[in-house]
Amino acid sequence: MNVLAIDASTYTGTVAVLRDTTLAAERETAMRGRDVERLMPAVAEALGAAGVVPDALDLIVCGAGPGSFTSLRIAASIAKGLAFSRQIPLRAVSSLVLMVAGLESAPAAGRYVAVLDALRGESYVQVIESSAAGGGIRALEPPRILPNGDVDAFAESQGAVAVGAGQRVVAAPHARGVQRLLASGGAELAVVDAASWEPDYGRLAEAQVRWEAAHGRPLPPG
């Protein structure tokens, strides 16, 4: 089975190509500060390095957020387009889970709190458990938002190690984490509809907040 995994919940997009549960290639690229879109070229580079043509893909996995609104939309559009055009399954996984699953060294057994900058003095956090080194990794609750000043106390209350930028374990979401998730059964990889699925942005985009404040009503869909 050939699998393409993509995550762009931060300002760095990541790509991984798997053959079954073996990592065949991976790439990283900047998601901001560029004049051209760089994630799709990174996908093409990773597929080329793995020797996998798009028509040979059997599964697409996309980081579902929360995180950067624009970056998540780009990743989701690529993942949905590839899955829908080739009529292959699309699965989604919390980008916070990919912070733990994507660690370069297999996480030891125990609890982790994945921490991702949510701006406005807040962080997205999610409690994640690793059952054993290289074993199962599962989320114990949905992502939530906490003030930055509450993150350490929250991790302590969970008996967990904080993972993220500037945390005890420094890490960021990475698409290669799909390898460990598939190897342990793939329970965290939710099947979604390529035609209608949208990422979990964590909060409304600033433009939508301003529009709704100005008009006094929710932004119409579409």
C-alpha cells in the first residue's frame, strides 16, 4: 500500500510517503514568506524520491489541525484533490497527535501534552498517550485552547510531558508520524469524505471574525 501523508498546521509544511508502514521519503517546506505555493512541489519531490507515481497511491492522510488557517486550507485542498480525483480513501488525524507520533525517536510509554501556538497569548493543547516505545499512540481528549500561562500546570495535572516549541520535548507536527500510527493499527486516522471534509482550524479566521462583527451575523457558508 502506497500512502501519502501531508501536514501544514504550522508555517512549515511536511510530507511523507510510506510503503505500507515503511517511510520511503519525506520533505519539509516553508508555508509563508514565499511568492509561490511550495507544498505541492514538496509532495511531488517526495513522491519522486520514493519512486511512487500519483496514480499508484492507495491512501491519503492529512493533518486535520488545529493550526494555521491558510496553511491548513492548502494542505487540505491538495489532499482532497488527490483523493477525490483518484477515488482513493482520505483519512484525517489531529496535527497535535502528529507532534508526538512524528518525534524522530519513538516516544517512551506515558502521557504527553502536545502544545501548539494559537496566537493571542494562547496555545492549542491535546493530551496524548503512548502505550510503549514504538507502540500505540492515541489522543485521550479533543484539542482545547489554554492561556499560555496555564500550559505547565495543565501538563503537570495530567502527569504528562509537554511537547512543542520551547517545551520539555521540542517538536512540531510532522507527516512522518503517520508511519507510527499505521504501524499500531491506525485508530487515530479517521476516514473522511474527500468532497466535504474541512480541517479543524481551532478558531475562526480573523477575516471571518471581522466580517461577523461588522454584520452582526454568522458568515454564510460557501
